[in-house]
Amino acid sequence: MAELAGKNGQVLAMERIKQLKRSGQSNLKKYKKLYQRVKFICTDAGKGLSEFAPYDKIIVAAAGEQIPEFWLEQLKISGCLVCPVKSSLWLIKKRAEKEFEQKEFPGFAFAPLVNQEDKN
């Protein structure tokens, strides 16, 4: 993602599990120029991260039952969200404050999105 964001771009990598956050940091440290463009944060991504919003792009790697409103609210107008929901991958483009263009790509399998409310 840091490569795609370009030399002036920044990536926020959110991971709820500390060990996975540390593992991601360790892996990316091999690429110093890219590592400098990524901020790793240990948090529940299900509520987004409003302190850095609005976002140009939001890319989610784990599937939830629905798309959290927080993500849509924190997206810039003209920004896009790529997010798995159940067994589909969704591409959502924000056209105006409350106007979205959505496209579904069905037929995938994803790890489940885990949030603070989950007991497992």
C-alpha cells in the first residue's frame, strides 16, 4: 500500500491484535523508504480512526456482516472504500456527503473482521 500511495502518501495500518501489528512492522522494516510512509496503530478498525480523517482510500482485509457507517463518514468525497462483506468484495466510491456508488464482486472467502465486542 505504501508503494501505491506514492512518495508523498501515507498509509495507516490498523490492527487490533498487538502481535500481528508488530509482525507487520517487522516485515516492512526491511524496506526503509516504505516503512517511513506507514503508521502502525493497534486499535479496533471497526470504528475507523477519525483523528486522521477524511481518507482518500480505505482498504479492509477482513469481512464483516456489513459496512460500518464510520468508514463511509470518514471517507473523502471522491474517495473509495474496498471492503469485504460476508463473501463479497465491495467497491464503494463516495460521490457526495451522503451519495455513494457501489459495486459488488461476489464469490470470495475472507477472514472475519474481529472487533472489541467479539468475545472469541
